[in-house]
Amino acid sequence: MPTNQPPGTTSGNAGGGAQSLAQAKTIKKTDNSTSTVISPTGPAITCDTSAITTTDDITYSSPTTDGKKSDLKLDLQVPKSSGKKPLVVYITGGGWMLSDRTGNLEQRTYIADQGYAVASIQYRTTTSGATYKDALADVKSAIRYLRANADTYGIDTDHVFVWGQSAGGYLAAMTGVTNGDKKYDVGDHLGRSSEVQGVVDEFGPADLSRLAADYDQAAKDGNYAAGNPAAQWVYGPGTTKSVKEYTSQVAAADPATHISSSTPPFLLMHGSADPLVSPSQTLNLFTALKDKGVDARRVVLTGAGHGDLSVASLSGAAANGFADSASSPAGSSADSGAKPWSTRKTMSYIVNFLSQQAS
């Protein structure tokens, strides 16, 4: 299910009217020889909500940004079956400007149906003056909160995973590669661990200086414009800098620079026709993980775009950065009702990955 407004090339209001990220018209082919390539076709997932208990609007943290307090919420789905459940923390996309925790309900419910507690979280964005460091701290706060309240919610604290799409995929990756890095653990429940046992990163950015590396020049110009949401994500509100140069700050925001012996297994997934995050972004991160000895797998969905909204919906909507469910190219399985990112075939890779790590 789509959650946030899909992308385009008009200007947004975040950070004083900075230009939003741009959608590519042409996409350079990526070398997928080291990845698993699938055709994301077949029947769509189905969900049984009667077997799940849902608790919404749980305040997990109340951080302060620029002197303003934010009550951050999460929605939690837990199977009604007996026993403690492995936890999956879902992180929505939104181009660093939105974090609608209510989105992508169908896919989240499907994962809960497989026996997992699934928490979809809100996090701070550039619209509140936050940077990636603040949002990463929020993800870790949510993990600590859920571990601290594991008995209340029936959570298995030994098996905690993060799963994100787009900007949420980026935060999932950053959460995994900073396992054990205490500088991002701020706020409440500091006696609890924020470490995770696995990461699912669907079409997430990584090296922001190469966010549009596979795209036409117009898309590159938009994605590397000074002061745009990507720049604010790294440098903070009001910046006049660009992420085009791989500065020390851009490097620090790149998950590849944080990989360590504490980094857990990764599943990375990307559509070959993604017009918003260059497919080579997950490939480069995948390669860096493998080079450092991390258990990682990358799956490419042939012809799939940046999530599951149709091209018609994409072109008719206001532009506010990229969302977690954004576009599917004409001729994909979205045209026949079974959307590429919501087929049983696609979702089976996530389910199998979680099952392997939780066993």
C-alpha cells in the first residue's frame, strides 16, 4: 500500500522552498551479475487481519529538535498465536521530508501474518530541522523502547530486524551498520540494546553523492541541487551545500563507511527501472558488504520501479521527494493488478531472509 506522496520534479516547501529530488527519464543498465534477478510476477499477497492484534499511536520517544519537542509514534501488529514473536521494525520512506508510519499496511500485515511482531515507526525529517543522525537515533530509540516493553507486547528480544523502503531502506541500512556504535543511542531506555540481527533494505539510497549516477543529466541536476532535501539530510536546515561532492560529511552519511564485524546479515532489493534511487546504489552497498565479509544478498526485480504506485498516479501527484511506494513502469505486473513489490514471489525473499535469521 502506498503511503507518502510520490515524487516528481516540482519544488517542495521543506527547508525554505528547496527543489525536490528529480525523477529520471533514462536509466543506465546496472551490472547485476552478482545479484539474484527475478521477474516479479505471479499472485499478489493476501492478509488475514483476524489473526493479528493491532495497537496504534504508541509514543516511543519525545526528542527535541531546534527547541521543539516531538512525540514520535509507532503502530504495532502482533500475531495472536502463543509465544514471543521476533520483531521487525518497519521504516517508511518519504524523501527525508515525510515519515508516515501508517503506510504500506498490506505488506506489513503480510509479514505479521508470517509470525512476526511488526512495528511501523515515525521518525524526524528535514521538515522539523532533523538530519540523518536524528532519524537514526529515532530508529534506535524505537528498538530500545520495544525491547524494554517486550513482555507487554510479546516480543522476542533476541531476534530484532529492521526493514525499510527508500529513505527508510537507507535508515535500515544505517541502523545495521552502526550496531554497537553508542553515539547514536540517545534518549530513553539506554540500558537496552539497539542492535539488530538483520536488515532488509528495499531500494534505499546509500552514497548520496552518487544518488543519480545512473540517470540523465536533468535528474542529476535536481538530485545534486544545492540546498535540496538530500543536502539538508546531511548538512542540516538552511544549507547551501550540495551532496554532489563526497565530502567527509557525505561519507559519514554513507552506510558503506560504517561496516564492521558487528554488521548483521543484509537483504537488499531494487527495481531495475527505479527512476528515483539509482539501482547501482544498492549494488555498491552490497559489494562493500561482501568485501567486508558480511552475509549479504541482493535481489533485482526486472522492470520494477520505486515501489508500487502506477505511473498515472505518479504523474498526477504533487512532488515532495520519493516515497516508499512510488512507481511501476508500464508493462510490469502492476498493470494486471499484482504489483511487483507486493507479489508473493517478491515478498517470499523477505520472509525467507527473516526466517533464516530468526531460526
